[in-house]
Amino acid sequence: MNQDDYNARKRKEELFHLFKESVLGRLNFSIIVSTLSATLLIVATFNKELIPVNDFTKTLLTILLLLIPSGLFLYLYELNQTGVDSAKALKKEINEDLKQRKKNIFLWFSVYFPWIGLAIISFVIFSIIWIIWR
């Protein structure tokens, strides 16, 4: 590999990392904004004089609450895809099959815990939405 090929490859890697960071940053921002907005709206509805609890308020709260699990899902999906793409690129780069790590409970837990946490958070949010609308 000559110097020009190396520089071009290095530049592509830098651009890929910048793109990945911008996508993950936007997802982080959307999760934070929706969480803070929903929290603010919930706290504001404690005082009925400040924000009356009507169908419009319930709709806004529902939308903001639904943004939380959807943003988390997109974030976890993007992280998973980045891991898969990185493994493929590494496999291609070293031109050999990557050896599977010995599976254990800690590895399983580290892989699936974020998804389990997302399921729990989603269940809680859907329960709150159900309580709001009943």
C-alpha cells in the first residue's frame, strides 16, 4: 500500500467516525430533549392553574413520552449496527475469520442488558400513557 492509498483510507475512516458521531450525537440530543420536555410537562401539570390537564396537554405529553423509547431504540440500533460494521471491517482488514469469544453470562448480560432496560422503560412509559388517558 503506497502513501496515497494509506492517506485516502485514513481520510475515509475519519469521515466515517465523524458521520457516526454526528448520528449518535443527534440521537443523544433527541433523547435528552424529549425526556426533559416530558419531565417539565409532568411537573407543570401538578399545578392545575399553570397548565390545565386537557386533551391537548395529554396529547403533548403522550408524544413526548413516546419519543423517549423510540429515541433509545434508534440509539441502540445504531450502536449495534456500528458494532456489526466494525466487526466486518476488521474481518476484511485482517483477512481472517474472527474467533468467537467464549460465551458466558457476563458477555450475554452486556449484550442484552441495554435491550432489556429499553423494554422495561418502554413498559413503564406505556403504562404511564395508559394511566394518563384512562
